[in-house]
Amino acid sequence: MHEVTPARPARRRRGVNVFLWLGVSLLAVFALLALFGEVVAPHDPNAQDLFAMLEPPSAAHLLGTDNVGRDILSRIIVGTRYTLSIALASVLFAGIGGVALGAIAGYFGGVTDRVVTGIIDLLLTVPNIVLAIAIASVAGSSATGLTIAITASFIPPLARLVRGRVIELAQEDFVAASITVGMSHTRILLRHILPNAATVIIIELSLNAGQAVLIGSALGFLGLGVQPPAPEWGTMLGASREYLTMAPHLVIAPGIAISLLVLAFNAFGDGLRDVFDPGSSS
Amino acid sequence: MTPLLSIQDLTVELSARDRTFDAVSDLSFTVARGEVLALVGESGSGKSMTALAIMRLLPEPVARISKGRILFDELDLAAASEASLRSIRGNRIGLIFQEPMTSLNPSMRVGPQVAEALRLHKGLDAAAARRRVEEIFEQVRIPDPKRRFDDYPHQMSGGMRQRVVIALALACDPDVLIADEPTTALDVTTQAQILETFRDLQAAVGAATILITHDLAVVAETADRVAVMYAGRIVEETTTERLFAAPQHPYTHGLLGSIPHIAEAGRATERGRLAEIPGTVPALWALPRGCAFAPRCPRARQRCEDERPPLSDMAPGHRAACWYPMKGAA
């Protein structure tokens, strides 16, 4: 038998991107829960059962019940929507704000740069908890206030990152080439500079999303976010604090949910970095 | 032939920390439609600065045009507004960059990059622009232009990318073409092919062309006229034939002497090595009072150190700035 295998260039084998797949599959599960939570949940998340308070996990209530007899598993499933939407909304708005500020400062330089950098530095001095308290005291505690507080804390670092990358890219020959072709600044920025900064921005934002879950839960725990009886994870943690010694499962369940979601976003971000930028180690 | 582009007394001033000096001084030359003028000189002679000044791309405020006019079609580019420059750049004046590896956007397919210029200046729709780009790719001899249209720069070789860069500069049929060392970054065989393509297209488009290079072989193959620059000034300017046959300025003479000739290799000179010009180019901020080349010139006399020679006619169509020009066939 003369079977000739054509010489193939040895393709560098890369291992399966475990992080990326872990992140994507976890996020997919959370996304489905957020969309169809009510359908999937075994019980009504807000139905109280005063004969089954603080019950440990059992066949009827897989994760047990809380201090007014609500099914914890159902509350966690339905609560996914709050946590996930706060995280995604704050990342989206921070993305828009941070990219716009950073791109303008980095591209135009000079006085514009100094003014924008000043605003960024000013924003950096306000801790997000203080901002959340301020918003809550003015407009009342709400998911919107929480989102604004988280967004505000993400904009400065993102703007700085984008500014640096844009300054770097603006020196590139292809940017000079697009000037010689007669393009306007807006067009150069949108079509030639930002697409080349996209990978850095996407990675940063997906890591930010994990952060947003943590900050959101912490602020919810402090009572500065979504108000009870809504089943937001941080709020659930805060409400079950008093029963920690009697019924530790009340704290453990939302805690694990938060950790898993943070892990999902971080794994996704690290996985993306491995894909886009194989040189750097995560 | 009436000149299409006329540079008059162009002076480019550089400010670096505490000192201010001229990178280009009182430069005057003209280029007519269809003509190729080569600007030749060593690094730091001001040739690239001149190109940037014409495109008004000097990195202000570090470098600026302090004097002179750049007349293009009755418009002074040195004083033109940013808006009118934008409608001229790419549309009526095209620039070919030196580095094909970095002058294309890595995150955009090459076809759309060229199409973008056409849509911007000629108002073509996407389909028409694509057809036109495929035509231009064909002209710059990119094989299989329909497929190459959708390639990213990293999928192409250096030579292919430089063809795309040339296509980009020529897309809108510019009246003036500026090529800044278009083949320097390529290997020698690719260089020859690119030069051939460049020459054919330049002739077809009929653009007034400024070719910036330090490579006299490229000049000999491509240019109609040559202006030799030294320390920010033109020291000699004439037709390519005359320059090679009868250089008047000792610097030009030295440059020509430093080219290796394969034909002469057999009867090598006694030392068997290339002639070189002794010394180095003086710093632009510490130029001698007289002729800038005097310290390196074998023919320099007292007058060269005291007075700067003006660029004057040696013969019809042959200017040189030297008190004691080379004799010989004139």
C-alpha cells in the first residue's frame, strides 16, 4: 500500500482552553436561570410557610428554608436575575463611559486629556460604598442606585486602560496612513483605533463583571441595594446573618451562588485573555 | 509643462527642548504632471520632513512650517485649513508609506481599507467600491484580487502588503503621489517587482510624483529628475541622466562613487574597497557658517567655510550649490 500523507505544517497544539469553557458553561447556566427562573424554581420564592421555618436541606426543600419558611433554592434561582442584570448593566454602562472618556483623552491629548484625566482622578477618590450610601439616602435603596454606584467605580480604571492603549495605537503607521487618506478624527477613532483596542476592553469588562457581582452583593448585604423581600443574593446574606449559628445553610447557599458567578466571570475573562493574548500568563 | 506642485522657500523648524533649528531650509522645487522627482539624501537630510510638510502631517508643535509656500493647483497647502486638507489628502495627494508591515490596520480586511477611501472621496456605494478595489488590486498585480479583498494584512507577505499600500495611495487617482522609501523594507527581488509596478502605475495615472529614497539604484531606474539634499538643503538638482553623467556637486560625486559596480569588480581598484565620503553629516543645530559640506569636501577652500554657496544654474536645467563645482562633461 502506498498511501502518501502530504506533509502538513506542524500546527502548534494548544490545550483546550479550560477556563474559557468553564466560564462559558457556568455563565450559560446562570443566564438560563435568570431568564426562566420562575419556571424552573420548585416553589414560589416568596411563599412563606410558618410551619417549616429554618428547616435544614431535605427532599422537599433541597437547600432548606429561611426564617419565614421560604424555599432557599427557589429564591436563589429567581434571584439570579437581580445579580446578573446588575452586573451586566453596570459593566455595559461602565464600558460605554470608560471607553468614551479614555478614547477622547488618549486620542486628542493636550488640554482635553488633562481635563478628562482630572475627572477620572476625581471619580477615583469616591469609594463606591460611600457613593452607594449617598445615592440610597437621596433616591432610596434600589437596584438602579446600586448599578450607578458600581458603574461609577468601574469607569476610572477602564478609562485609564483605554487611554493608554489609544495613545499607543495613535502612534501606529496605519493611523498616520488613515490621516493621509483624508479621514476625519471620529472615523479614525471608531474604525481604526478602537477595534484594535477591543480585546483589552473586552477582557477588562468580563473581569469587571465578576467584581460587580461581589460589590453588588456586598452593598446588598449592607442593605444599600435591592430591598427585601426580593431574593437578591447579597440581601439574602444580610437577612440571614442573625441565624448564622442556628441555620448556617441560610448563609452558605447564597454565598456559594455568589462565588460561582464570580468564578464564572473571572474564568471567562481569563479564558478570553488566553485566546486573544496567548503570550501573557493569566 | 506647468508645474502641478511648486514648493517655494519651504522651511521646517524643529524645536527640541532648549534648541530650535531648521530641519529643512529654503527648499524650492517643482514637479510637473507625470514627472517623477527623486529626493535623495542621507538620514537627517530633511527628505522625509519635506514629505510630511507637503502632507501637512508634521508633528506639531515640535515641527512646523516656519516659512514658504506649497502651491498645489493654486492652493497654498502650507496655509490651508484642516477641512480642505482632508478633502485633498488621499483624494488628490496620495502617500505611500515606507513600512508595509505597520501601515495597514491589522484588525481590518485589506479590501475594505482601500474601499473606505473611495467611499469617502468618490461617494461610491459598497458594491461599486468593491469592484473598483478589485480593479486596482489587479493593476498593482495582486493575484486573485477577488479573494485577496477579504484577507487580513497578516495573511499577506510584505510585498503583497506594499502593493495594497500602493493601491490605497492610488485608489482615488491622485494628482500628486508621494512615495517615502517605498521599497526600503522589502527584500531585493520584491523591491524590483514593486518598483516596476509602481513605475507602470505612476505613468498610467500620470501623477506628479515625489520619490523619497536614499537608494541611487532606485533613482536610476525610476526618476526623471533628481534633487540631492544635504543638511536640509538641496545641493544639486537636474535630470537623472545628467546627474549620473556629470555631477557638479562634490557631495553628489561622492555619493555616486560609493555605489558598488559589479562590472568594475573584475578590475578592482587597488584597495579593492568602495569609495566613501569621510566624516559624518553635521548636526543641524551646529551647521558651519559656509557650505554645510565643506568640512567633508575634498575640494573645499577658504571661501567655502566663509560663505554659503547659492543654488545656481550650472547649465540649463542643472542647478548646484557649490563655489567650485566638479568639472567634466557638462
